[in-house]
Amino acid sequence: MEQRWRRVTRRRVTAIAAVGALLVTGTLAPVGPAQAADQNLILNGGFEEGVTNWFGNNGNATDNVTLSLTADAYSGSNAVLVTNRATTGSGPMQDLSGKVQAGQTYALTARLKYENPNSPATKEFFATMHYGGGTYTNLVSAVATRGQWAQFNGTFTIPAGQSVSTARLFFETPWTSTPGSDPNLHLMDFKLDDVSVVGAAPPPTPSKTVEVVGKLPGEHNPLIGHKFGADGFGFVHDGRVYMYMTNDTQGYAPDPVTGISPGINYGNINQITVISSEDLVNWTDHGEIQVAGPNGIAPFTSNSWAPGMTKKVVNGQEKFFLYYANGGGSSNVVTGQSPLGPWASERTSTLINGSTPGAEAVAWKFDPAPLVDEDGESYLYFGGGPASTSMPAAERFNNPKNIRVIELGDDMVSTEGTAAVVDAPVAFEAAQVFKREGRYYLSYSSHFGGNDFGGNQTPLPGYPGGGQIGYMISDDPMSWPKEAYAGVLFPNQSQFFGAGTGGNNHQSVFEFGGKYYFTYHGPTLNKRINGNTTQGYRSPHIQELAFNPDGTIQQVVGTYAGVNQVRDFDPFRVFEAETFGWSKGIATTKVDGGSAQFGTAAPNLVVRDIDDGDWTALSAVDFGADGAQSVTTKVRALAAGAQIEVRLDDLAGPVVGTIPVGTPTGEWAEVTAELEGVSGVHDVYFTYDGPAGVDLFELDSWAFAAAGVQPELPVTVTAQARCLAGKAYVAVQARNDHDAAVDITLQSPYGERSVAAVAPRASAYQSFGTRVASVEAGSATVRVTGRVDGTEVTTVRTVQYSGANCAG
């Protein structure tokens, strides 16, 4: 660490000298008015919204600082007070990643004041950019006089060759390795206000929306057609299969003209994509988990590859554990309260790294895959990469001994003992274990040879070829000698999907409904988008796994057909609109509030980028013999004159219902349409029509109502816009007039709140803050769920409220 800081110091001195020379000679031009194309890239620079968008610099483990508000502001009502500084770099920070560009010049202004009577009469402060790793650059300096507001006022240019994938601005005092020796000189408290960084905004991010149909109707592979995902790990919980994947979509940036993206950059991936299904064909998009990176759940990690998932009861509480690779050098784990989170890090350093006993010789300490055995004992399989050069060349090729297994602690976030060698033939990476009929099955991806594996060698008979999935069988989860090898489970995917789909693979096996399923990936969607060319963007697939009478596995054949739908889709409930069997031209995004289907603690996504001619579809929806009488959608109109048509069995099938989206533009509302002739089992297509060239609307949820008289729950709903301290808020209240407890969800344009088990004649209430002085008239929606004569019923009420102006 000290050597690294020495390198950083030299970089800082160079930058300081350059800025200082400009200040002395007067050549640093004062900040002028911003050009038309310029904008302020700092959010909440005046701290009028508290410390939103700001956090303490955490670039090093020793950095620590407390940020709080003070009314002693240079302007406005707030400034930030910076206290308890542990290092000179401990100061307020804002992430500008994705906002600043290499080669561009920016103007920086800010106000700063310190007041410690024991500090020097004057003190120099710096605005500094941390570009990741050990790269720090001082941008602009200011000499402050104790007790007076000093001004930062200068420009800086980011070098043309500087990587800006990480760019975090913070304020600090000049670096020293021993600031605690004189805290009055180095670690004084200070106040900061009115921060701005003005310059050209980055060009618009290329649209990631997949505009072509990559998952064809009737096919079940790839699992999704609107985004990518690799290294899928299947996990079953409460009747659903959850798939955790490397977020290949993160770097996808298709050219607006050609539609072709640059090749995938694995080094920038720090999110995990999650989808789930109860039938293996219709998949719900749960978005991404930001596990790594500066704003990640575990900011001490940089990447998130090849996730592995499990659950276990720890100290009487069921907990969920999501493991992932932090690049090739280490692996980590975060903990969740459900398969969808919320997530937290119980560690402050990686779980598997160079200090893990028994893993010292493993080149790539990644691809962590957990196994919780029936007796509660837990294991983690990991590793891969080049074989040790100390082994003979033939052994490096045939038995590289680059995979390990280690016992996990009872807490699932620590390890016990020493990692054992998994002697998997021709092993490369991607070890995963499942248990069946008392035996353990370990599958893995094989290597492609080359100098890392002994050069030109002859594989032993029966051993895997390059880029295949081999497997082993053992009676002991910690014992995997080479004699446990059982054969090739899956040939390379290019054998089934053709040119451009080769490369290594990553698999898992899970049991669902009494059957076993095999997951793998391939760039099939990428290939269909670009007409038989790929740039490495991979998509998840599933095939059923079959066993021979002796317990060995029948070799898997990859197909676009995929697996059979294991159950028909139930439409008579509220379900997420981002649930698709197939789709065209849409995207998804996270919004505030919880999920109507999965609960308030789960993330809520909506379908977006819906244009004229786009569509989504569900496979094998069961409307029963009595059928459906209506469909309701929660929609936010973005353009006038749009509508949704509901069709059966085909994109050009008969229209059985039309939903006009005539709700107020920009507001969420629920719209219901009657249906005709809908009964039995059908594929259902939602086709979207409206003005060309504009986004039509966004969709949050669907719900079908069964034919016949539907009972309703009695509820009294009110909504008002009110004022408090010059700010407007919307108050929504729902009184339960039923004779039993009900669950109530209150929704407004400014948020959502769910209250469980509201007693008879009791009310659910929420004041939704707006942070603005006035609001226009709008509507609030209340969803009440309870039981009538033993049947679960959901009643929806929408109520209007008048606008309010609180400025006067």
C-alpha cells in the first residue's frame, strides 16, 4: 500500500505543479459562461437536497469521513460539513463516470471554508479526480483563509488517453502518509458548497434496445430476446427458477446505422442480471444487481462474472447467498433477504483470493459455485485458468489441477480449512456441483490447449475436446480424483448453433418439478441480430437433462426449441409486464417502488422504449373453460393516440380486446378493457400501435379478470394535494370497510407504499413528498387484496386529486 501511495504522490505533484504554474502566471482563464452545448455535470452541488449523490471517498481502505448538513452555507440553505477525516483524501465525492470524456476541457467552481482555530491561517485544498486504481489527478486548487469562504475557479482537461470508465471527483487536503501526526494541519473539518463542473455532456448513450426478434415465437431458446446474459446459474425457490447471469448487456452499444456493437468488454461488467420463471418459457426480467464498482454493494470489488446462488438457514433465519467472480483474481459473496434481495455485504474483503489456503497455485480464483448439502455442510467450487508451469507438459494439458473446492463456514461468508484439488481432465473453468440420488456430479468447461497448457499435446482417450463441458461423479463432495471423470456432458455449442457461436461455455444444473435441467450460454441472439456475425454477447439457454440407468448422463443436444413449458401460465392475478415468452423492440428499466407481483422489497421494472409495431407475448396462457372477461394494465402514456391490442395465438391473430391509452400524459394509471371470446389455453400477443417515431407508453403490470361476477372488497379512498413548509405532498388514504383484514397498496405519481393486514375499519395512509412547491392535478390508485367467501379478491380504486401551489 505504501509503494502505491508513493506512486500516487508523484502523479499528484506533477498535476499540482501544472495547475500552480497557471495560477501564478495568470494564464488560467476565469470560468466564463457555459456554451449552449455545455451543462453542469454535478448533481445537487448546492446540497439543497441533503447529501444526495454525494458520498465519502472510499478509494482506499483507510479512507473514512462523515458527511452531514450545515446551515452555514455560502448560498442557499445548506452546505455539507466534512468531519472525522481519517486521511487527507477523506472528503466528499461524486461519481462522474459516464459523464466526463477523455480529451475534453471542463470548468470547475466550488466554495470551501475551514474554521479550526488550531489550524494554520491559510491552507491549500484540492479538487481531485480518482480514475480508478492508483490513478489520482489534482484538477484545481484553492488557498483558503481560516474562517472565510475560498473559491475554486479553474479549468482542467482530461488527457486524451485517460480511461474514464471510472471518474470520481472529491475534495481533499494535500497528501501526506502520516496525517494523524498533526491532524490540525492535515485533517481539519471543512465545509463545501456550490460545486459545479461545467462542460460538454457526453454523447447520448447508444440505444441497447434489441429491435429485431431474436427469440422466435414457438422457440424456447434463448430464454430472453430483449437483452443478453451469460454464465447462467439456475436456482429454485418457492416454485420459481431464478437465473443469475453475467450482465453482457452492460457494454452492448450497437451503432445506430449498422446495428453492430463493438466487441464485448468483460472488464467493465460489474452487474449481475436476474430473470425468473415458473414455467421455463415465460421469463420475468428483474433487472440488474449492482454488486461491484464504486457504487456497488461490495465496492471493494470491481467485476461481477459467473454468479453462483444458494440459500441456507443461518441463526434461525433463511438467507440467500450470491457468489461472483471479481475478475480472475478473486471471488466474493453478498447476502440477500430473498432471491431478489435486498442485498448487503457482510464482508469488507473478497472471500476467495491469494491468501485462501490451498488456492495459492490457482491462476484464476473465479467462477464460484456453492453447494449446500442435505446435512447442512456447505462447499464452494472455484478456480481455473493456466496450469502450473511446474508440472510436465502432458500433465498440464490432461490434468491441469486448476480447480478447487473448499468448505464454507456456517455463516456462508467465510471458508474453513484448506481447499482441495479437483483433478478434472482438461479443465479450464466453470466448476459446478449438484447432487442426485446420493451422488455428486461436477461439471466444468474444458480448455483449448496452447502454451498455457503444455503446448501441442495429445489428449488422453475419452477426455474432452476444446470448449466442451465434461463431468465427474463422486461419493464425496471434497474428493475429485481424475478417476471420477465420467465423460462429455455437452459438446461445444457451435456444433449446434453454427459459425460464430463457439468459444468457452459456462453451465449449471438444477432440479425443478422432479426433472433436471442443464443451463448454458451461446451468442445466438447476437448472431440473429447481426446476420450470422457475433461480437461475443451471450444469451442463456436451457435443455432437459436425462440419465442412464447407471447414473451417467446422456449427452445434451443444444436446440432453439429448448425445453417444454412445465405448466400453463396463470393470467388471473397481477403480474409484471416485463414477463415475456417472446418480444420485439422493447426494453426494460427499473423504477422507484416495489414490485406488484413480488413485493415491496423486490425491485420494480417497467417495459419501455415501446414504439409503433412493437409487441410482447406470453406462451400457453390458461383462461379456463369460463374464460376471461377483461384485462387491466398499469400504463404511463407518453404520446396521444396510442392503443394496445390483445391477440390470440399469433401476431396477426384475432383481436379479442383493445385498450386505448388515453390517460394523462406522463402519469401512471390503470386501464381496463373488455375481452371477447377468450377461453382455453392460448398464446397471448400484446401489440402496440400509435404515432410513428415516438415512444408510446410504458407498462408496469397486467391482470386478467375471470368471466362471471367478481366480488369486490369495500374500501373508502381519498387523495389530496397539500402543503407543508412550502413543499407540496400528496396524501392518500384507504379505509378497510371489509369484515376481515386486507392488504392495501397506495400508489401515487410520487411513490408507492404497501401495508399488510389492515384491520377492519382501520386505514392505510401515506404522505408522498414531491420536493417541489406545486403539483398539478392527478390521480392515485389503491389496490386492496383480501378474501371473500374463501376466494382471494383484488379490488382496484382510482381517485383524482386537485393540484396545489405551495409557493405563496
